Amino acid sequence: MPAMVQFVCFFLLPLCLCIFASMTDWNVLVKNKNFIGLGNFVELFGDSKFWIAARNTIYMLLPIPFYMVFGLLFALACHKEIKGNKVFRILYYLPYVSSIVALVLLWKWLFNSEFGLVNQALGLLGIEGPNWLGDPVWTKRMIVIMIAWKMIGITSIYFLAALKNVPSTYYEAATIDGAGAFMRFFKITMPMITPITFYLFCINIIGSLQTFIEVDLFTTDGGRNYGVATVIYYIWQKAFNYSQMGYACAAAVVFGLMILLVTLLQFKLSNKWVYEGD
């Protein structure tokens, strides 16, 4: 019963209200809400800013392969019982648990085009540093780098837990049969950790598609020509800056369906590569 109450109150009911509101001209500054059918959706698909935000949202998926690979490499390094590995785990996990606002302020200082350490370091190499915070292209790249840096720690923790659950008897048998380190990794380790790899792909894709805080803190009004804004930023702006709550709900419904389709596709393809055990 508690789980059912939670599901109804915090998922099903808000979802139904959002779908209903998406078919109205609900404005938070006006009491009356008029039913307009699919009018919000027609306007949404004709808004160029929405499609720019959608492209930027897809761009935010770029760091996922990077921090998945490096997270696995870090997990493999920490899986070895060597002196100091616990301290190392804490150090690369810190960015994930740190305040995102503090991290953004730090990165704004590092990537400042005038006095930032990154451009100063590039200048020592004879490279003219770009305008990280003023050029939407470079701002998106900076956000991608930051997300990858922040997510390596938590990803490696998941992979480390998966590696510890691989039975050592498999490695012993493979070693007796003459399998080398690379063979053991690709024939035993990789297949055995595919369930957690699949889980990480799912939650990381969903999380990256919902990128918002970095865009809001790094830019003003989504950057020049809306070049950094994501769909979540677009929805927030319509709802709380322009008070177009019904229109924002329509965008949220469309975006939710997009995420649902991506997730279902991942589950469909998972049967071909995820190890499900004996």
C-alpha cells in the first residue's frame, strides 16, 4: 500500500495532470484555463528554439562513452588491492558529491577567457585559448568536459561493485587453460559486468537528456542564439519565465515520450549483448 500511494501521488496523478494541462492555455498569471486541444503541440513543433534545444540535448550525450570507459579503467585499477587505493577512490568520487553550484563557479574561473588557468596554460604552449563562456560552441564543449569529469567517480564505483561480484573461480579456470589477461578481460570480465553496464547506459542517457543546472548557471537565456539551451531548460523557461505552463506541459509530454522511446529501444537491444546468467 505505501508503494502504491507513492506511485499514485507522485507519478500517476502528476502525469495525468500534466497531460491535461498540455491541452490548455494555462497561464499561471491567469485564473481561467481554456481547453485548446493539440494547439500547444502544433505551436511547439513549429518553434525553432525547441528544435535547437533538442539538438543541444542530444549533444549532451557525448560524454557518456568517455566516462563509461574511464570509469571502468579506474574500477579495474582500484580492484587491485594496492596501498592507497581507498584514498584514490575518495578523490575521484568527490566531484560527484560536491555542490554543482560550487563546481560551476570553479569551472567558470578555470575557463575564463581573460584570466582562467586553462587559457593561461594553453598560452604557454603557444595556443590561443577560445572564449569558453562567450561562444556557445565552446560552452557546450566545456559542459561536456565537466559532466564527464564529474561522472567518472560514480561510474567507477558501480563498475567496482560489479567486478567484485565476478566469481574468482572463472579467472582461475581460465588461467589454468592458458588464457592471458586480455582474453580473461574480454571473455570473462566484460560479459559478466554487462548487466551493470546496461544499467549505467540507461540512467546516464536519461540523466544527460535532462541536463539543466549547468546550462542555467553557465549561460544567460540559453546562450547566444539559444546555442546552449537544452529541452529541460526550454521547458523551465516557458513555465517560469514566461508563465506558459500549459505550453511547458506540452513540451514535457513530448520530451517524456522521447525518453520513453529511447529507453524502450535500449531494452530491446539489450537482449543481444547483456549477459543474463545461467
